[in-house]
Amino acid sequence: MTPSNRSILVIDDDAEMRLMLRRGLECLGFHVIEAASGIGCAESLRERDVAAVVCDIFMPRKEGIATIADIKAVAPSVPVIAISGISHSALDIARSSGADRTLMKPFTIGQLCQAMASCGVDVASNATP
């Protein structure tokens, strides 16, 4: 796995959630790129190769459904895992907008890894000793 595709883009307006995801994913050997909103995220994927995107649904400035649709328009093969702590129906809409998997908050890093693995992300080979 090359360094560039060991990256995970995490988009969430909640700084504590981003920190939790960063810590968990870094323990698995991933490089985490953080964004507090969806603004500019799809465009940044033109310049970066990421293994997956984790995207919250309800965010100010640019919400997750539009962000997911934009990401899939630019990088259709990049797996997107939509997350929400508010609404199962929003996760259903996210899936119809292009999300490959969905997770309801709270979830564990293990559950996120299972979702990523089911999208073809090699989680096991990234683990740090």
C-alpha cells in the first residue's frame, strides 16, 4: 500500500468526533486528513488519493448529502462511509446519494473498520506493531 492510499478523509463538524476517529485510524496505520465541513472536500480529492472518506451528514455550511454527491462525482471509486447521530432516514438518503456504507453514531472504530473493509479497504495490513 502506498503512503497516499493509506489516507482517510474525515469530514465532521464535531472536533471531538474527528479526534476520536483520528486516534483510532492512526492506530491502524492510516494517515487522517480532517475537514470541519464539506466545502472543498470533493475538489481536494482531485489532488489526493485516499483509501476512503468518512462523512457526517448534518454539518453547517455544507451538509453531508451534497458533499457525498460531490465526492462521488469527482472520485466515484473512493468508498464513502456516511455517519450520523441524528437520523436513520438521513443515512438512507446518504446511501441513495452515493454513500457506500452508513453508520449510526455512536459506533466503534471496529465497526468503522468493518464498514471500510466491506468496501475493499485493506484495514489489516495497515496495523502498526
